Amino acid sequence: MSNSHRRFGGHGAYRHRRSFKPNTKRPALRPGADAALKKIFGGIGAPEPQPFNPDPFQLKAVEVVLDSDCLVSAPTGAGKTWIALQAITRIHRQGGRAWYASPLKALTNAKMAEFSNHFGNGQVGILTGDRKENAGAPIIVGTTEILRNQLYDAMHKGEKINTDFVVLDEVHYLGDQDRGVVWEETIIYLPHRIPLLLLSATIGNDQQLADWMTHIRKRPCRVVRETKRPVPLHPIFLHPSGTLLPLLSKPGSQTKDKIFKKVNEYLTSKKAPRLGPPGKLPPFGELLAILRKYHLLPSIFFLKSRADCDYALQLCQENKSRDPDRNAARNRRLAELSEQFPHIRRHRQHWMVEHLAIGSHHSGQLPAWKLVLETLMSEGLLDAIFATSTVAAGVDFPARTVGFLNSDRFNGREFVPLDTTELLQMTGRAGRRGKDKIGFAMIVPGKYMDVRNVARLFKSAPAPIYSQIRINFSMCLNLLLSHTPKEVKNLLERSFAAFQFQSKTDSHGDTVQDFLWQAFLRHLEFLRVTGFVGPNNQLTEDGLWASKLRIDQPLLVAECLRQDLLPQSDPALLAAVMAAFVNEKETDEHLEKKHLPKQLTACIKKIVRGLRGFAKYMQVRGFDVRPIYYKPALTVWAWASGQPWEKVVQNSQMAEGDLAMLILRTADNLRHLAWLKQTFAQMSANARQAVELILRDPVMTQYSESAPVKEKTKDPNN
């Protein structure tokens, strides 16, 4: 808990969704297009089918990776996966083994299906928190966290990690504030003998990243850079009258900020018309009609919130497709998906997908529903998807047009302005390779849109990424499995953070190294005082088993085990308790006592009392301790006890996607308990039973299960 005045086990506040009322007093839009767009719109259409020929940058990368590490920096959809496939094929033919790491379970599952088609089912295995299949296969796809954990285990056992080649996909995640440390650790720990292929969206400091890798891995890392999009992009602007305009002026013009003259006139006008009242959504049904007239569908609209995405569907009631063949194909496909995912038949937005060809995609939706939308969109059966910006990362369903209503994005904590790399990632969905000659990014003016800033971003160089390495207890415990503190210090000196500081100041990175080292020593001292590390700086017996708890709050859970505070023989109750430990959000704790099972109340009170001293000591020493809330525990207890999904959702007041994520994270924490079989046999068995109780439909009807795949010709670049 970061605020000392909040008690361990404190209260939170539930925030209600905002409600919307349609704006009915606005005149209808009149579809139009500026003459400057005539030639551009004339280029809309599908390219002629051509035999696949790899681009020069793809061939160069395949050659480079033969004798050095390789960082490929290229736009979304440029064909980076083809490079990985060629490199893995070469290793596979030589009898070697390969590891393909990606940031998202959804992306990992997609690669599992793609690689299985390419190499054969028996040749590919998958390792994520939810799936472990064919783990002995010569080709493994998995999340980057799993690869990092395998490196921890290999260092501890003094063994070689069982792979001959590693691909790190989406390596720009190294700059992610929450998860970037995993990418940095993986690169630092990976043995030099194993070649690395790194695939990244376009970033501004790709050479610096490669130079760091060359420095710490003692083998060259060469950059292969591609800046050209596979499908050209044209930014356009929607005037509130309904007229489409170019956003940017032609090269060589002297207009302000390089913005098209008529757009600049609109921005400087004191009486500029609006699409609707400030803060309200535009008339999306009319916007879709404009896009349809100029053949700019399908489209993805990036909106500010989940509520906006859901409400946008209500504004599209007139978007009824007049193509009976396409309607029939969509309904057949929806019926096929419903057979595999029965819960989606009852989804509140099912009718809109079926009859209006539109959908709402965000983290509040069940994973199965998002998969349905992605499948239909990828197969060209939807007109539009309304999504939050999180859809831009790791999900492959491009459109002809992407629409922006906001020039900022929510980073998990606050709204911050878009940077160039984020804009490139989002506009990477505009233009379907093999289906479109050109893609479009449409800027829609409004309260949250800084048009001039977005225009500058289109002309700006990609943003650099920065190290996000930080010290935590799980890292300390796992490094001390196989390293002395002096050796840990050497590892920290090899961090990207230290290298970047040195590069920036043209001096040794003592400040960053000292900061990381002092943070490690502070964690080490706490581990010594609490008995997880001995006087010789080696892990005690408690430290050895606690190192296997690679979870967010390892020490609190470990202390529960040491004090025998967790339920030993009630899997539903254990699942409930672990949900309280993984929950990160404040919740409404004003619960009626009649809704709280006595055994759950007694168990949580026992844990809070037992951990009070330990948690207070953590806070005094400057370490964060999250509160334990009753509501997530009650919610997961109800689900684990067999209550219907709809009832659990209603009582929890959570979005379905949030509830599914809470359950999945709870299951992941329970799996770590299950790994402690040698030390806590009964607890391990109880944890395994708890996982089985909570991972059932519709939670597990998701990305971890392959949707029916429609037979079609695959683009080898995707």
C-alpha cells in the first residue's frame, strides 16, 4: 500500500460508467470529398494478385541472422514474421531448437496456429500461463515471461537452456513501463551462444539498442531497418459538414504546420461547426455512410473509453448492410463461432454484429467475444469496430481506414499525449496487405483531438524507447539462486538503463548503476532480516521455495505460507484468497454481511491479522503493500463455488472482461502455489483443484482455444 494512512485491507470506491444521450438537434452530415482527394480516392481498390517475392529488407535480415544478432525495425504489417519463419526453418532443418517469444497470450496463440500449419503440429509447442502443450517440441512459442523464467531456472540449475535460437517479437515492449523489465532481463540473461532475432515496430533509437546488445553480448548485433509501409497511408480529415479533406498539404507548400489549407481554416475559425456538443460522440451512423460512399470501409475507430465503444454501437442503427451474400456469410461464420463459444449467443451486442456488421472491442469484453470480432473483421465480414487503443498492440485485424477521435491514450494510470511510435502502431492497422492499394487514417475533430499535434506526429521521426528496469523481490530471489551480490552488481551494470545514461552523458553510467545497486541492496537487506536470505547472502530454505513464487506479491504470499494462513483443503476458499492478492483496483467494499460467507470472512481476517506486522514492516522500509479487498475475494469464491456466470457478473458489478482477467490472474498465482509440491504438498494439491474450479466456460473459451479457421490463402508476410 503506497499511502501509509490506508489500512491493510482498506476500502475502495466504485466508479459508475457515464451515461449517454443521443444528440438529435444537429443537422445531418452531407457526404462530400475535396477535389484534392479525387486522385487519391481513384487509387482505392485491391491490388492484382501477385506471386510472393520477399522485400529486400527481409532477405537482408535472413542473411544477417546467419552470423550475428539482428534487430529488425519495420512498420506493422511489413512482414517481420516471414523473417522469423525463414530463420527458424534453417535452425529446424539443422536439427536445432528455436524459441519464439511474444508479449501477449493472444498473439502467442495465433503464432502457435501459424507455426503449426508451417512446420506441422508435432513440431511446435506452446507455453503461456494458460497453455502448456507439447513442451518438448523443437519449436516453442510462448510469452516472454515464460522464457525469462526458464532462464532463471537454467541459471539456478547450472544447465543450458534448451534452445539454439531465440526470436523476441515486439521488442519495443522493452520501453513498456510495466513489463519492459522482462525484455531487458531476457536479453541480459540469454547466453551469448544463442543467436537473437529481435522484431520491433519502428523505433527512434534502434541503433542504440543494437549497440547495447553488441556491448553486453560480445557478439555483433546489426540493424535491418525498413521505413516503407507495405500499404501506403494517407491521412485525411473529416470536416464537421461531412466533407473529407486531406490532412496534410502537398510537399513544398508553406502552410502552417504543413496542414492542408482548408483544415487550417477550420482550426483557426472562431465559429467553426462541430460534429456535436463537446465531449459527446459524433453521429457514427452518418460517418459510416460517408466512408461507405467513398469506399473507405471497413474501419476501426479508436475511442477514449470502453463506454464510448459500447455506446458508439447505438449510434449506428441505420448501418444495415444491403449485400445479402455478405450478410449470409457473416451469419454463417457467427453461427460457427457460436458453436465453439456458446456463451457469445447471449452477448448483449450479438444482434448488432449480426445485423449491423459492427462491434465493440475492449478489455471489458470477454476474450471469446474479442476473438469473434477479430475473426469476422479479418475475414472482411464487418464494417467497423470501435476499440480502445489497446487493440493496436498485438492484434492482427487491419482495416482500410482507422479513425482517431483522440490525440491521447490511457496508459493504465492516466491519459497522455500520443507519441509517434504509438501513432505508427495504431495506423499500422490501416490498409490490408493484399486487399488494399492504400490505407487511410481519418482525423475526427472534437474535444479530445489536438489536430495540429497529430499532424506533426505524421511528419515526425519515431520515438525512442527507454529502459524500464527496476528491482523487485521476485528478481532478487531468482538472481540470488545462482549469483552472489557482486555478480548481481555486474548484471545491473550491463543494463540498458546504464548504457543509455552513459551514451547520453558521454561518461560512465555510475548514477544509474548506483541507483539500481542501492535498490538491490535495500531489497537484499529486507530479505535477510525476514529470513529469506542468510547471513552469507545465500537463500535460506524459505528463500529457495519463495523464489518459485514469480508473482506480483511474492513475499506476502510466502509469509502466508510460513504462518499457515492459507486454507489447506478448501479450493474455492483458496481461489478467493488469491484473488484478493492479485486485485490491483480499488473496489466498493460496502458489502452486506449476509453476502459474505462466514468461512471467507474468517479466513481473510486471519490473513490480515497474521500479515499486519509483516506488511507494516514492509511499509516502514519503503516497500509498497496493496490492500486486501473482500469484494474480489467474494466474487471469485462465488465463481469457484459454482454460481452461474451471469449472476457472478451482476453481483460483482465488474465488466465481463475484467472479471475474466481477475480469474485468469488468480489461476496464474494458484499455479505458482501448485509448484511448491515438495515443500507444501497439501497446499499444492489444493491449488491445483482451485485452478480447475475457476478455469471453465466462459473464462477459458478464449484465445487459448483455437477458433475454427476459415480456409483461405495465407499472405506469407503476415
